[in-house]
Amino acid sequence: MDVVAAFPFDHPDEPVSLYDYAPVLRVRDRRGDWVLKRTGLIHSDGEAIGRWLTALHGLGVDVVAPAAHLHPNPRRLDDGKEWVVYPFVSGTGYHADESEIADAGRLLGQMHTADPPETNALAIYSEPVVRDAEWIEPHLVSAEDAIETAGADRHAFRQATLARLATAEPVMGLPLAGCSFDFKASNLVFSPKPTLVDPDHAARMPRLYDLAVALLLFHCDLSTAPGRLWKPAEWATFLQAYAGHVAFTDAELAAWPSILELAWLDQGVWLLGNWPEGWADAKDRAYLLDVAAFDPAVFPLTPPDQTLSG
């Protein structure tokens, strides 16, 4: 199926693939430079995501929004899948500079504090998912094998995982926000400020959970990112910039350790067990081993030089 022909591009050039793992196409035509990709894949439908992004963009938040002149955009094609066209954003990648980390924190804070009515049309998850042993086990086994092959201690990893699983409980009553649920460096383009260019996992969920997932995944799958999680000082930089827009509630401050554990059991264990390409790459393998050894105590919610209240 020719997805380019399904949109009214003005004499488009031959599309160029931008990503190895999914259909993400750069399309140039007489009206500009565009990215054509799937949307509505996991949580919310594409139309709801598009309206939310358009509203955020209108509020001055640096996210891509569907190209209005290609209406309807996004659109569901004959194969039943939703596709969207965003403007192509040129710029540079992330290199873990302090200014980049701070700017990314500000952008996530702006996204979480913006609350346009369109957010309510996204899929809503009022509390973070709590994974059980049945879900965890196959990912855990796969992760153990990869960890052992990398020369680390599979038994220590299993023990840490099962200990976290034993104390995992629902966390309710946290503030919700529109979240991209995939806020990481590989989905940002810096020009020089960051723009979120891959927002298509969006849902309305506890903003604290989205923050925890960003902490875990920010250096995932990007050649220019360091092969590790943030250093404590880098996390403090990101968090301080984020907190310039978001005042944490007392409930969020109290829930943070539990939220980190839940995010690690969900997103961390899944990544460790399902990214063979990452384990095969020396830098990404170092990052994955850092995720496997994740210590929540290293990443407090309050930066050392700042007291937050809500």
C-alpha cells in the first residue's frame, strides 16, 4: 500500500526512511518537508493525539502537530491503520550537555502543566500499572540471559526484581496530565531548544509516572547519548528545570519511591528482556546494565538545593 499517495502531498519526492524499527518516512514536496508515520498505536487513537498536540502547539509548547493543510490528518487508511504527517524538524541530537538536559526538563514540565480540554479525549489511566509475576516472568528470564551473557549477575537481578514485585502496590490519587509516555532523548530534536517529534504513545496518566519513565528511558536507543542513566547532578538539573513549571503535591512527594519501583518493573524489565539490538551494542549494553542495577535512592524527587511543596 502506498501510504504517501494516501495524503494530498504536492508533487512529493521519493520518501526516505528515518528509522530502522518502524515505518517513519521523510517526504519532501513543494509545500515543505514532512514526516509520515504511524499514530494511535498503543493507547489513544490518532485523532485524539492530533487534537491534543495541536492544542499544545497553540499554547507555545514545543511539540510537533499534524500538518493542517493535509486534513484529515491523521487519517485511517484502507489497512485499518492510522497515519499522520508532521512537519520535519531540523536540528541536532542530544549529547547530554547541561543546557540540553535542563531544556528537556523544562519541556516536560510545560507539557505536564498544560491542560487544554483536548487532553481529556486521550486514553485515561488514573493510576500506574502494577505488573504481576505472570507478566514479569518471561521478560525476567530473557533479561537474565542477556545480563549473564554481558558478564553481570543474573541471580542478583532476579532477587532485586522479585523483591520489588513483592512490595508493588497500586498508587492512587495522583495528578493526571497529558503525557507522551515516551519522553526520551531519541524523540527530541534540538534546534537549539528541544521539540518533541514522536508523541504517538500519548495518554492521560499520572504525570509522576511519566517523569519516572523519562528518567529510566531518556538515554535509550540514541547513538549520541551516554551509555548510562543520568548522573545524580544531571538528574538534579533536569528535575529543577521541570519543577520550574510543576509544583509537586504532598502525595507525589510521598509516592515517588513507589512510582520509581513500578516504572522499573513495567518499562525497565520489559526493555531489558526485549531489546536484543541494544544488548548487542557496547554503549547500549552499558546503559542496559545501568538500568538493571537501578537504585531509586540515587534519584530523589527534590533537588539538593531546592525545596518543593504543593
